[in-house]
Amino acid sequence: MPQPINPHIRAQLIDLYAQTHSYAAVSRQLGLSYQSVRRICQRYEREGKAGLLPRYSHCGPKQIKSDPLIHRAACWLKRLHPSWGAEFILLQLKERYPTRSLPTGRTLQIWFRSVGLIQAKSRLAREKKSWAKGVHDTWQIDAKEQQRIEDKTPCSWLTITDEHSGSLLAAPLFPPREN
């Protein structure tokens, strides 16, 4: 979503429009879209200085767009069973209201958060990874299984690498195990 135009720039826009009487000239000079300049000028003519203020109250949805019954039922189920997740509640709603249009699981999560039924999970601080300080302090071993070499013979191998230097220490090759 674009940023609102600063009220000082809006006032400057009105002054420039009063001089030029051209939306296009003002939009070129201030680097704003023609529609934005036109809309702000028309609002200023209708409402005066109050028309220059951004209308944050007009942002975002104002009401639930789904069936109010489904919203109430979903929130009721979440209150009754706080450990149930949104997807499981969605399954319960499908059983109870098979003919109604239902929202997605993500929409249910948004509803639950908006009415305070779920909280955002806190993130624990991660322990900082410490790398090996010297050669041969730590080795990394990685298995490559069920590979084929040039003559199409199946094989497997391990790569053993020193973490500090990145050197390949060994790569033994062996036939794969029979199941």
C-alpha cells in the first residue's frame, strides 16, 4: 500500500494548483500521480483545510465479509476448545454447515487474533552458532546414497570434511546395502 502524501506537500500542491490551474503541471512538478493531485484538489475545494488531512480511518476492512453466523460459530468453537487449530475448526464448521460458504483456515486465524483468542508466539533468542576455532576441531560427515558412477554401477559414499579449513579429509566409496 502506498504511503500517504505528507500534509505539507498537500498544502504545497494546493498552492501550485492555485498558480497553474493544471493538475498535470502540478503532478509533474511534485512527482505525484495525476489522479492523486486531482483527488486532493477536489477534496480541498469541497472540504477546505480538513480535506488536506490523510484519512487513515478509511484504510483496511471495516467489517467481516463472510457470513456472520460462521464468524460467531468459529469464535465460539475456539473459545470452547482453545487447543483446536484453525484448520480443525474449519473441518468442524464444514460438518455443521455443509451448504454455507466457508472462509480459509488463514482467515480463521486472522479472526481469532482480532478478537484476542490467540496470541502471537514469542520467538526465543537463538544460541549463536560457534564454528570450529582450529583445524580438526570439528568434522562434518555427509552421506551420498544410491548414486551411480560412470559405468552405471550403484554406489554410496561418505564425505568427511574439516569444518575450519573446508578440506575434504576422506570420501570412501562402497556398494549400497541390499534391502
